[in-house]
Amino acid sequence: MTSDHKPVYGIFEADIFHLPDATDFTLGPAVLKITNLKAKDLPIGDVGGTSDPYVEFFGTFIANNYIKTAVKKKTLNPEWPDKDVPVIKLTCNSKTRLMHSYLFVRVFDWDQVGTHDLLCSAVLPLAPAVHGEKITFNLLLTAGGLPAGELQGEMQLIWEKSDFSGK
């Protein structure tokens, strides 16, 4: 009664989307293989007019929260051999759940001293890969909402031959 602020209240309406279970016990553990990974026209991160880029994939269903590629030195158009892109082990194997999932992709400039600089980022939807075929992707990378290069490659979801009983 003595405050100079009037009470604030609100009414909200929210639609609830029920996500399917993350584990499908009829399938083995899921892994995501990314191959033929390359970027072009990345932003300049170093004084010499190039960058030392690497790609970081992260998301809810990555076993260790994130996976990163090897660093490519002094280039704005890097290409990663398949051996330099780790297989991504997922904690979710449900095709229904993965249809609604994605990975965040960030490209950093590696620095020998100090913090690595974020160059650009994108979102990689997993839905196109849930049927197990090798799928080509081409992501528009952005920095501050503006175009900042492209990231292309192929991805394939694979369900490993095992069950969840530890056998």
C-alpha cells in the first residue's frame, strides 16, 4: 500500500510438447560420423590475415558435451581429413527423439596463448540423418547475425551392434 510500484502480474499460456524417450531398447547405441568436413570463407582471426580454425560440435546428446576437430593452421578455407574429426557418441538413440534434435556447431580460431576466439557458428539438425543414410549438409555460418562462411560435409547416424545389457 505504501510502495511506489504497482503490483505486476501476468497470465501465460504454454503448449506442452512431450518428447519421446531418449532410449530405444530395440537399437544399440547411436554414433554420428561426420566426413568430408570443410569450411570456406571463414572470418580472419589472426593478424596475418588468416585463422587457425577448428570446429566444435556440442549438444544435449553428446556423451562428453562437446567434440572438436583438429586445428588447421593459417587458412580461411580448411579441410579436415576424416581421421581429424572424431566420431560423436550420442547418449540418445531414439530415432523419434533425434528427429527433433540438433547439434550446435562453432568454429574457433586457435590461439597459442589465451582464449580461443569464436569465429562463427551454426545449427546442424539431425533429422535428415535418422534413417541411417549418409547425408550431405551445407551450413551457413554466422557471426553476430551476419554471414561468416560455410561449413560442409557429410553425416551419418549409425546404431552400433550391441544391446544395453552390457553384453
